[in-house]
Amino acid sequence: MRAMHESQKLLATRWNSAHDMLQRLLEQQPAIHAALLSAEVRKKGKDICTLSEADITAAEEVVTAMKPMKVATLVMSEEITQTLSVVAPLLALLIHLQDSPTDSNLTKVIKSVMCQALNKRYLNKETLYVATAMDLRFKALPFLSKDQRQDYLCYYPCRSYKEQSITETPKLAFTAGLTTSGKIGPFNTETPLIYSRVFTNIGGAYNPTTGIFTAPVKGVYYIRFTAFNNKNGEWMAVNLYHNSERILHNSELANGHSFIANALILQLEQGSVVYLRLPQNCGLYDDPSSLNTFSGFLLFPL
């Protein structure tokens, strides 16, 4: 019982210690007031330092302003397994709470400082949004705009498949072009090929930022690519990878306008990845004609 009423100390390395300290002070005000009325204490009245009504009001406002941060910290710390996906929703909620027409000037200042500190701590929210998009608890992504929700949901569709009936066949197909900027390579090391010009991405399983197709369901997939180079005497080549294993290599010594294409059928597990890389000392060429493409679609799930 005594531990419940012990005073709290302000610790720079302990989150919410200022909130806890002031809250405990307010809780103990009746006991403090009663103690100050005792004859023994009043004998040394000149040494007594008491809080004014304005001080008490200010302390109450500080506790109220800091309470959402306290609650957010408890939510994070009470998870059996801490997850990054919780951060973005909590962060959005804390920042949203900054606006209230009934706030006093002191409360507005406290909230403003907290908001600035949070935004400074999380300058790049991309990773937070990706983690949240993959967590079924936050599937609605209500803290994002409509366009933002669509961006993140299309890259991480596997959560929607968990909600589908097992008898429903997912619709998956993609085609992307490499670039419009002309020459690619040669490089002195094998280099990822990122097909950033998305023409079709039904189901959102292809990521144009990384150039990686991720199978959202176990199944049999059709994968195809094309490659082109226009520099005489330069090797053009493409390596196709399944996870970390190279499973296909096509190459040709360019002679004017040289073109290669290939396709294969792969059985992929859920979460398996397929991507293309440019071999060492080989080059490609692409322009708005989309001479280099990466395509695939689900034939049937297993």
C-alpha cells in the first residue's frame, strides 16, 4: 500500500516521469494540506513553501496535456511482443490531439513542444507505414489519406488474402518496363534491375521501388522478361533469381539491335520472391518503347 503513495522522481531517461511526478503530487494534495495545518509544522511557518492555486491549476493542465503520451507508452510496453506497426497509428493519434479549442495557453505550448519532438524523432515515416500496412489490426489505415492508403495496400496485398475465402482465387498479374533514360550499365558488379514503369499491377504483388515480385499465396506462376541492347560488341545479359538462387541466365553479344526474351513457370511458396539482375560487365538499353520488361501472373493457387 505504501508503494502506491510514494512520491515520484523526475528522471531524464524515464519516459513520462514528469507526468507521474505531478500526478502523484496532485493526488497527495489533501494529505499535504493536512500536514501543513499541524501545529508542529506551523511553528516553522516561515520555512514552509506551498503551492498557490495557480500552481495547482498549472500542474493539472500539464498532467492532462501529457496523459495521451503516458497512455501511448503503456500501449507499447504492454504488448507481449513489441511491433513497429503500432508506432504510426499511435503517432498519428498523438499529433491529432494537439488541436483543441478549449486548451489554455500553457496546454497549447506543452502540446506544441511534444508535437515538434515527435515529428523530429520520426522524420521518415515510410518504414512505419509499411509495417502498419502489413498488420491486420490496422487494415483500414484510417490515419492516412485515401491516396496514401492505396499506395501502401497495393504493395502489401497478402493481408487481404488472409481475409478471403479459401475457395476464392486471387487475381494477380503485373508488367513493368525498365526505364526511359537509355543506357543501363555496364557495371563492375552484378546489379539489381528495377523495373519502375508499372503498366499493370493487379493485386499489388510487384514492388516498383525494389524491382521484386513477392508471391502473396502459394501457387504456380508464369514469369517472363525481355531484354534489349543496341551497342555493338557489348554483352547483354539477364539473371533471374528465385529468392537467393539464380535459376536462369540469358546472354548475347549485341550486334546492332539485339533482343532476347524468355519465360518459365515456377511453383512459389507464399512470401517467395522473384527478381532480375544485370550481370557484371553487361549492358542494356531502354527508352519509352519499353524494350526491357518484367511480367508475371498467377496461373492457379495451391
